[in-house]
Amino acid sequence: MNGDITIFDDAEKLKKSYEKSAETANEKIERELKNKLVISLYGPVNAGKSTLINALFGKKLSEVSPIPGFTKEIKIFKFNNDVLIADTPGIRDIDVSIAAKAEDFIQNDADLILFFVPSIPGLDEPILMSFKKIAKLKKELLSLLSMIDVKDEDEIPVLEKHTLEQLLKYKADIKLISVSGKKKINIDVLQKEIMTILDEKGKSILFAKANKDKWPAVQHYILRSCGEIAGMTIWGNELDLDRVTEVQLELVKKIACVYNFEVTPGDLVHFVTDLCSRDLTFKLYTEAHKLLTPYIKKIPFIEKGLNIALPAAITYGIGSAANAYYVSGMKKTADELDQVFREKILEYSKQDVEDLKKWFKGKILKMIKT
């Protein structure tokens, strides 16, 4: 039944699947919460490091006391129980032995390096040599063209181009993000890049919890979950209901954690099953089907497209409702959550319809041309 979503019409089967998946989903996120995250800041003094950290976490480095007993060359700041920020010495201010200690720390302890590049035309030798050494460590690395708020808008693309040309000499797959902590420019872009990197390490939830602005992380989780479920229906020979429900419960658990709420497996099941009643999912299916009817007759396999889209759309609705619930401090009523759930599913489904329409139009035009 390749991608067949009729399984969502069996309320009892759906509830049992959620109950079966709840412990697994909960344990997976709880394991991630036991990790520690170390982000290392590397760059010259006065490069906007503290201001950027303030934009991400709501605290400047100067407002957090370094952990005592650590090496004086590298200051470690604890932003909560799980996130440590390591501030290495300024590139121009350290001798060879201190530089070696900084590199050893990054190699052994850092999960991610944020390398700060000043927004100036042309990078000097100390910065380039420092980047070369850091790039050789084979650690996760994001380069930040910092403090771009002091530049005119038309200067920034030129600076980006020149900076990339210089850094690419030492690292082929460099990611350069232009940022300003002071003006909050591209902070959401940076958050999502960091989330993507830390997903692979099983540590993104630690970063998300510490963020001042929670939405970029929550949006990242929602879209990633939708993409994972859409991928199951595209590539799988049969839709794995237990895996779908597990992904959905993981999503709710993550969103609760981002807003610093503790939830049990039972809480997860209760939240999701209240939303995904048999009648509701059936109505959502028929509504999406109605939207697609004009095209189904012309493209028989578009029914397959609907079967792919709807499980992901339901996941989008669940994630959106969970965000509304936890951002409100768990004060949203069941009726209010139901409204969010419905609206977001239809929003997602209608976008899929538009994408299918564009795809179909493109196919027709291609046929005409050939």
C-alpha cells in the first residue's frame, strides 16, 4: 500500500501505535538531553563575539562568570547546565604556545567552531593562518563575517565574495554567514545552520533549549520531521505507521523541551491523540482530496502525491499545535489547539497542491515544446 494513508482513519490502530511509540520517542530525546554541548568561538578581539552570543542566548559573555579552575588562556562560560561556550584568545594577542593550547582544546572538546572574520576588505596574514590551522582540525566549522551592520548594504556582497575567495584556499566546503549580533541580522539563518550540524551529533536540542528566540529551532524541527515522513512515503514500499507516530511524538517532545517543559510518554500520547481523532483526519483527507480533484482525473498518479503529502501535513499540524501550546505556557485550550491544527494542515496541503500544479504545468509546457 505504497504511502496509503487510510491507516489514519483507524482511530484505535492509530492510538495503539502512539502508545507503542511513546516510550521509544521519549527515551531518545532524554538520551540527547544528557549530553553536553561545547561551542568554541575563535577570532580576533572586538570581532563581535560577545554581542553575537547575546543575540543567540540573551546573555553577553561579560555577563557570565567563567568556570573557575580552567586554563586562563581559554575561558569557558556555562550558559545553562548543558551548553558551554569556549572563548579562545584573540588571534593577534597570543603566542605560539597559547595558540597550540587553544587548538588542542578545540580538537579534543569542541562540537562546533564559530570562526569570526572581521568585515574588512582583505584578511591579514594572522587571520588567514589561524583559519588554515583550524580548518585542518576536521571539526564542524562555520565562518561568520561579523559586524556587517557597520557596512553599507551594497558593500556586503563584495565583502562576502572576497572573503570566500580567501578562505576557500584552505577549506573547500566553507560556509560563510554574514551576521550582526547588534542588529540581529541573519541570526535565524545562523541558528538553523547550527541546528542542522548538531542534529547529526544528537545535540541540537541542547542548543535549541538555550536559544533566546525559540522559533527558528522549532521551525527547523517541524520541517525536518515533515521531510522525514514525506521521505518514508516516497521511498518506502509501505508506510510504517509506528515510525510515523514515533517521529511525531519525538517532535512534540522536542518542542516541549525547547520551551523547558518536562513531559512524560503519557503526556505525549494524550496531546497527539486528542488532535488526531478519526473524524478529524478523515475530514482533512477529504478536504485535501477535494482540492486535488480537478487534477486527479488528468494525472492518475496524483493520488499517490496526496498519500505522500497528507502524513507530512498532519505532522506539520501537530508540530504547529505543539508550538502554540508550549509557547503559551500550556494555557491554550483544546479548541484553540484544534483550530491551529486544522489551519496548519490545510496550509501545508494547499502548498503541496500549488507545487503539484506548477510541476504539472511544467510537464505540459515541456511536452508542447518537444
